[in-house]
Amino acid sequence: MFTIRLAAPEDTEAIFSLIQALAAFEKLEQQVTGSPAQLHEHLFGNPPYAEVFVAEQQQTIVGYALFFSTYSSFRTQPGLYLEDVFVHRDYRRQGIGTALIAQVAQQVEQRGYGRLEWSVLDWNHRAISFYQQLGATVLPDWRICRVSDRPLKKLAQQVVKSQN
């Protein structure tokens, strides 16, 4: 048995630990540069930047779904973006991942939003199959673009220079 609930401030350390486990699974540990304190501020500060549902089994947090609002200009509707969904290896194949995603989908419906979106690594065939079984369409023509760190600073400076 497990329960799904909104995260509380005291869950921050457990959520951050699962974020680190997700990064290790994806072989991206070096990209985890944040801290539990930053996560706490971003989840529970004013304003909160993201929300989290946690899966709990026997008073242990074993999974989470972190999401935030987006907007579609084509649909002229808000949506939710599922940044992470992760279940600890020892607790998989119990319906926890499905329950976490379903809980986020329920938020989309309750808020009157238009869609739920997320990304999946192209090599994670088990996840792709799982998502397709849930009814997700994996968009083949779209690629994620990301600018961060030094390139982000350089890009931001170019905008400032062009305005002078």
C-alpha cells in the first residue's frame, strides 16, 4: 500500500535525495548543482515555482512528481509540465509511477488546463513504453533547447548591448 499526497516542507530532504537518485539513473549526477535549501525555497517560498506530489509507503517517501505551470499560445491555455517523475528502484512495478502521473493529470483537469507534457530520454525505452501505455504521444519532431550557465550569461549580455 502507498499514498500520494502534496509535499510538505519537511519532505524537502527526501525529495532532494530522490532527485539525486534520478540524476544517477540518468547518468547526470554532475548536473545536480542545487541544494535542499534552494529546493525548499522554490517549492514553499513566495511565490512557489513548482509543486510536488510524493508517494509514501510505510512512512517513507519512495517517489515524487515535480511539476509547474506552462502556457500554450496555440491552444491559448495553461498546462502543466512534469519536470520529474521518479520512483525508487525498490518500489517500482507497484503502480506508484502511474498514480503519481495520474495525480498530476487530475490537477490539469481540476484547473481547467489544456495539457500535461514532459520529456523522456530517447534511450529510456522502458519509460517510453510506459508513457505510451498511459496514452502519451512521444513527439518525434521536437527537440529540447536549453541555454544555461555561461552561454545564458553571454546571451543575456547580447540583449543588453543591443538596447544601448
